[in-house]
Amino acid sequence: MYNKIMKIDEAINKYLEYIEYELNYSSLTRDSYRTDLLLYKDFLSLKHINYLTISKDDVMSFLKYLDNLKFTNKTISRHLSALRSFYNYLVEIKVIDSNVFKRVKNPKIPKKLPNYLSIVEIDEIILEMKEDAKEDIRDKFIFELLYSTGIRVSEASNIKINDINTNDMTIKVMGKGSKERIAYYGKSCQNLLDNYLKIRYEFIKKPTDYLLLNKFGNKLSRESIEYIIDKIISKSSVKHKISPHVLRHSFATHLLDNGADLKSVQEMLGHENLSTTEIYTHVSNERLRSAYLRFHPNKKRQ
């Protein structure tokens, strides 16, 4: 039996070390969990509740506390997921016998259809991009890479030269939870990759295996790639507001529109659950419905 009188601060720190070093969670996930757990700790202190003996009624009180803070259902679900994981860890190291958070369901989150770019808009943006400087060549490749592969911005940041197989036009990607998958790309992306590799040496200040580099010779961070995509969009003729993640949404939507099956798209996106991918079928269905209402002659016959 582990030390039963371990204080909550120590338990939280041990858990955060566990998810970072044993489960290989990203620093972003670790920091997000820390924020959620510290808020939970504040609630327990306010209500004089022992974290080791918390009841289901106490959990419901905590949910009410989050609701009073005007948290959305999505944020509340994130807190519950963090706490469910934390208490699973406490069970595993034998600090407690059971996880009360397993008996509490996450609130329903209304599904919001993701924004996406049309194929025409994608092509327009790429055609409008300049290639006057080495940064332009790099940035144009990054835009095409994210659209052609559907990978996350964080995944693009961590690609290394040896992860790329130019013969098969594939890239080995390390996704969430350190799960490896293969991303595919086409001829357009290959051409821009070739252009970038010709000038990549101009970014290098010290030996590095990372593919995407900044002016200091370091790998481009997730934030830097997001900034680059935002800059590209702001200079384009596309006027509606989109985020870097929209390229991933566009990738999935265009695949389904052109006949790809949902399971294949799930694997290409690296989604653990098929339900996460199903949101894109709603996008495609909504487009079909819109086309029907606009063009079917029934509209004129009424």
C-alpha cells in the first residue's frame, strides 16, 4: 500500500511526472492538466473536502462550482477527464480503492461543424503566395504540407528529415499519446518539399534533424507555424476568418467529398475514436443539402 497520507500537492506532482515521463504526454497536455487539478484543489480547500475520500455528491458539487464560474460544457468535460485520469493513477498506485469520477458522465457537448476551405480557395491561396525569399519557399511548403497530409500543427513541428520517405511519398508522424502513424502526400507537396530542401541548408546554424527550421536554425514551434499560417491567410484573397486547424478540417472534408471511407479518414487523422471523425460527415451532408435546396427545380415549382 502506498503512503495513505500523501498530501494533494505531492499527489498532483507525482501524477504530472507520471503522464509526462511514463505516458509521454506533451508539455501542453501536462500544463493543461496541472491547471485543472489546481482549480480542483482550490475547490476542495474551499469546501474542506479530503481528496482521498471525495464522494459522488462532492463531485456534483464541484460540477456546480464550475458551472457557477460560467465554464462551458466542453471545459467542464475537460476538467472531468483530467480528474478521472488523476484518480485512475491514485487507484493504480494504491492510494485509493476506487475512482468516484468513473461514476460521473461528462456533460453533452453540442457539435459545431468545423470550418473548411474549398479546393478552389486552397488553390487560390497557394497561387497567390510568393517565393521571393527562403522564408516564402518554406512557408508555402508548410501550407501545402498541412493541407496535403491533414497532420496537426504540433505534429508538423516535430517532423525530422529521416521521417520522410520521398519514394513512397509518406511521412512518419508522432501523434497524440506518442502514437505513430503514416501520413501520405501527393505530387504537389513533393514539388514544394523539393524546393524547400534545396534551401533548407540556409536556415541551418548547427546540426539538426528537424525538417522545419526558423531563422535561428531551431525547429519551428507550434506557435510559429500557426503564426505563419495566419500570416498567409491574412495576405490572401480569402476573407472569412479561419485558423491553422482549418487546413486539417479541409483535408478531411475533401477526402470524404471525393469518396473516401470514414474509417480510412479516421486513421489518416490519427483519431482514436471514430465518433471524432464523424463530424466531417455532417459537413459533407450539409453541403449536399445546401446544393439540393439551391438547385433542385422543386424550388421553382412551388
